[in-house]
Amino acid sequence: MTQKMPGIPTKTYALVSQGRVRKADYFYFETRPDNKQPLAIVFGGYEMCQKDFEIRRRTYPYYIIELGLKGLCNLTINNIAHRLTFGTLAGFSPGIPHHYKADAAAPFEHYWLAFVGTEAEDLFTKSSLARLGSINVGKDTISLIEQIIAHSRQKTPYAQQICSSYLRILLLSLPQAPAPPKANQSRATLTYQRCRKYIDENFSSINLPSQVASACDVNIRYMSRLFKLFGSTSPHDYISRLKLNK
């Protein structure tokens, strides 16, 4: 059970902490939902979730983006399922129903941000998250989110302006992911997802990408091409990241 962070109003805290967590570190800016700034962060932080972490909402007043750090979480956004793990960035806009349910076998950890603003809708749409719901990101995007979290926690001078600028850069620099795969591409997508799922669930015991290819009955060169295509990384790097964040 996480104690309420000092300085967060009770009504706001009810929006911040809704799922069961083992550990959390939140930050808060005094930003109203009807804020007229072009872009403004409201609150966010880090959560280490309990095995039974679950949140189901019909609506929410803010834009949300979040980055998976460790473990697994199933996130359904407007009836579309997404699988969150390390390097997965997901998001949704105000008024969209969503349902988080952590995988008990791999407890979830994540960073998340809530934001508003007169330009929030346009920036969120340009990021491709409005269309896709979730995408895989690399170290540059992860670094931007870490900078936002660090400045927000420390409440450095001009923290809101700095963090909002980082957020703008983040949203505009996200890869414009391709359209949903065509019928002849669906097998490749499913193969990639199967290999990635195997890594997510077994990375601690995996020493070489060839072990994954063998377990999933896939040619290792083909698997490497799929990871480059859909994940912008290699199987080796993906396994290494999961181990570093264990």
C-alpha cells in the first residue's frame, strides 16, 4: 500500500493512484484539465505494480502516455488490446475507455505522464499514438521520458516549461509507424509477436538469440529482420535491455 504523496490534493490523488502498487514515486504540477497553455504536464511518475494490478476506466480527463520498463501488462484501449513491456510506449486521449491488467507472472513497472493543453490533441495525433495505441521505441525516446521524470521530481526552476518542451519533442519525434499490415504481412507480424513473447517470458534463461529462434521454430536471420522491421532493434539488444532492467 503506497502512502499519499504530500502536496497532491485528495481529488487529484484519486486520479493518480488507482491500481495496486508495491512501490511508487509520483510528481504533481498544479495544472487544471481546462488549462489554456499550448501544452502542460499535470502529473505522472513511476510505479512498480502488484501482481494483481488492474485499472478499468470508462473515461479519463487527461492525455496519457506511458513507457513499459519491466514485466508485462495487457492494456486494452477502446476495445483494442496492446501488450506492454520494456520499450513499449502506449497512450490514449481523454474520454477513451481503457483497461490495464498486469501479468501476474511478470509484474509490471512503468513510467507514465498525464498532460493537457490547447495543442495536446494535435501533438498526440502527430505522434501516431492516436492511431496505433502503442509503438516500440528506442533509447532516444526513453531518455526523453527519463528527463521529464527527473525534472518533474526535482521541481527544478522552470520545471513545467522544461518538461513540456521535452514532451513536445518526444511527441513530434516518435516514429510515424506504418499502416496496419496487409494480409500477406500478418504472418510476419504474428511470428515477431510470438518470438518477442517468448523472450519476455524467458529472458532470464536466454543466453543467445539462437535459443529463441530454435524454441519458436524460426530461422534466426528471418527473426532478426522481423525485430528490425517491427521493433527497430535486434533480438540480442532486446534481450540485453530486459536483463539490464530486471
